Amino acid sequence: MSENGKGNGKDAQLALRELSQRLMRLSPRQRLDALLDGPDARAVVRALPPENLYVTIQEVGLADATELVQLASPGQFRAFVDLGGWKRDSLDPHDVLTWLRAARGGIDDSAEYLRKLHALDLEVLELLLREFVVVHDLEENPDVNPQGVTLETPEGRYLVEIKADGVEMSAVRTLLNDLIAENPFEAVRLLEAVRWEIPGELEETAFQFRQGRLLDLGFPSLEDAVSLFGRVDVGPSPRPAQGTALAPSQGHVDYLDAAFRGLDDVERTNAEDELTGVANAALVAELADPGDLDAVRRVGEMVRDYLSLGLEQLTGADPSRASQVLRDTPLRRVFQTGFTLTLQLKFRADRLAKAPGATVDGVLMVLPEEAAALEALRRKRPRRALKVEGAEPVPFRSLREVASSEAVLGRAEAQVEVFRGLLGGTPESAREAVARFGVPLETLGMDRLFAAGVAMAVLDERADARPVPLGRAVELGQRLFEGTPQAPRLRPSATERALAGLEPAVAPGARDELRRMVGVTLGRLLSELGVAWLEEARWSPVASEVLPMESAPVP
């Protein structure tokens, strides 16, 4: 008998879960219609998880989902307020009142509404009333005559002044009338508490009650949630199985989707529970509000990216292994593996930025592309910079992207050594060299500083970072460019002279990056200034925007 009972209960639970999942696959409007149009809508609604109902209400819009709110149980309604009535650790009385208005609706029987109202913590109700009413004691001040809408308690002790307008005023007045009609004595006691309770203590108590219920909904404490972002040993990536290929360079492989496709129904159910737990922990760790659907979506995408990245690492970039890895490895560990791959990049970027002599006047000695990459990597959650000016950094989604950022970091580390050599090798000499340009380094820009160093090396075959003397501008143009305006070219000797001047000043390990930097810089000078020089044998008016020059000839 007990075994059959357990089996029946388990079957009912699985059926309810399947129904919930089927509903969540519908569009929000279709989901709402399916819930409301059934033969026993109230029973179906009250059987569903409150967080799923909340998502539906928010996606459709509370104004269009009031019937769903009214069908919900008092416990579900309390969950709606827990999710939608708070901004992190602060109660929003206006949002709470909006939920109460939706629950009250136009129904004639207020009993169901009052059951929902009493499901809320008393502290929440007191904070709500403190926001919208002022309670005047007529025994203390019988001549009080406030402006606006007022309501006198039945025993004549208190005059309640409503501090709201429009629909909020009407909602507060209805709320007070409902409470007084239900139990005048308790309503008066509530108003007395509203007068004397300390708001900070009320909110702290209400917040602690809410946190306990969120824990029951699957949202862990902040301390537990933060541990999700712990660093783990990722180890070497396993070799792909014989006959399999690495993920293609074009297009994104979703390893999480590949893993779920290979699971049976029971395994998939368990994995979905794990996924929900990881997503909830990430949401709490990000200090996002569980009721903020935009934050839920953003964090959900982040979780999928880290999980896919972790699975790619653990499978050796073989999607066919993903299901087995998911069977053998907790999703939390998979997430931490993906996050650790990016965290290692952040640690490396932080070490570079804090290395002695890596900055001058607070500016990191790397070129703009590498500077943008380092800035993105040093975020709390490391990201990947795009080679598009002004574009927001994006999450890492593949091992190829991780490897690409590792290459950028390698270039940045070498660039610091290049600039150290160019600027004399000591912090003092670096500051003296930058001072020659007459503007802050942040304004000058590391690319223009390096262009000046390359130009001076072309002229003198030595490392000397300074603005190009105007008296030598013609000589520089002659040493840089040849050909015709229709077919401009760099003189081969320009690269040779630049490297001959700069290489001795740069550490051997950074010379490959130096050669690349020189090639890129000379190519830029040719593309932006070469045609104008070959046409008129003089520098264009915008030349100084690319190549710093002195404002007057050197005597």
C-alpha cells in the first residue's frame, strides 16, 4: 500500500513536472491562455511552481494577467511579492500595492483576497501602510484636519490620512476598508503598530523571512552562491577520440545542448534540476534580484556559456563525449571548469597590469587593441574584447576564443617590454621621455608614442622616443615612402633602419612582437600619410594626429 502510494505520488509529481515544462515551452500568451481556458483552471494554476507562474505573469504583463494572480493560492501570491515586490534588500511598497491591486481585481468576494493579503508577512503590510498613510490619534489632537482623503476608524480613535493619488489612493482605501470590515479590532491594532514600529527593523525582519522562502525556492545564501565561482584545477584538455574533429572554427557548438540530447528522461530531469540550481546560485552571486527577468535571462546566458566552455574543455572539444561527461561530472564542477579557464586569463592580466614598470602615469604600456583586451579580461567576470571600436566585450563561448585571448595577453606582455626598452628601461627615464611630448600620456596615446619612436629610429637608427623635429620632417618622408601617389610603397630600408635602432633596446623575448609592431605602425603611416606625401612632398595637416611632431623646428 505504501509502495503504491509512493509510486502514485511520484507519478503525479512527474506528470506535474511534465505539464509545467510543456507550458513553459509555449509563448507567454499561449501559456496564459492554456492556464485560464482549462476545465479546472484554479487547480492547475495552484499545482504549478510559483516561480513559473511569476515568469508567465511578468512576460505577459501584470495588467493582462490579473486573472492568473487571482487564481493563485495565498502561498503562490506571497512568492509573487517575494520575487516582484523587492529591489534587492529593500521593499518597494508601490510594487507590493500593485500586486495587491491585481489580487483584488473586481471580485465581489473579498475573502480570497484577504487570504492572500494575510499570507504576506505582517511587516510587509505595515511597511506598505507606512508608505501610504499617516495615522492621526484624535485623542492626542482632536482638531487635526488634514487635506485630502481621510478615513476614520469605527471606534473614533484614529483618523487615517491617505497619501496617494489616483489608482493607488483607491487601492489603499479599499485595503483599509477590507481590513476594518473583516476585524475592526485587529485593524486598529495594525494602525497602532504602523504609528510606532521602527521602519528599519520592520524591513530587516521582512527581508529575513523573504530570504528563508527564497532558499526554499532554490536560491542559496550569498555565501554559498559565491562559492560557485571558485577556481578549480581544469587540467589538460583530453585528446579527442580517434576519428573525431575539433569544433569548427566557424560557428558555435553548444556543448550543453549536445550533452542534454544524449540523456534519457530521468537523466535529463536530474540535469535540469542541477542546471536550475547552478543558475539560481549564479543569480544570487551576481547580486541580481530573483524577480528581475532581464537579470535572470542575462545570468542564464552566462551560465550556459560557462557550462558549454567547461564541457568543451572536459570533452577535449568532442561534442559526442558531452553526455557522458555530464553523467560523470556535477554541473557545478562543469561550470567552475569553464569559469576557471577565463579566470586564469584575468589573473594573468592582473599580474601584468600590476607588474613594476608596466605603467607610466597610470597608463599601461600596451597598444590600444591589447589595452581593450586587458580591460575586458580584468572585469569581475572576464570577457573578450571585440575588434570593433566602441563594442561591448562579450562572454567567452569556446576554447578558440580563450586561446585567442591568451595570444593577445602574450602580445601585451611583450609590448610592455618593448615600451620599457623604447623609454629607457627605468620609470624615471620613461617619465622624462613622455614629458617631451608636452601632453599627458593618456591624451597622447601609446600608438602615437610608438609611432614617434619608430620614426626617430628610421631617422637615427636608435631608440629615442620624442616628437619628430619639424626640421627633419622632409628627411623622414624621404626615408619612409617611395613610388607614386597611385602606387605608394614603403622603402625597404625604413623597416631595416627602424629595427636596427629599436631591437638593441628591447629584451630578446619581446623582439618578435617588436617586429610585428613596427610592421603595423609603418603600414599605418603608409596608408594614412603616404599618398599625401608623395603628391606634395610635404606632410598633410592631419599628420600629427598619427605621428607626433614638434611645434617648431629644432635649432
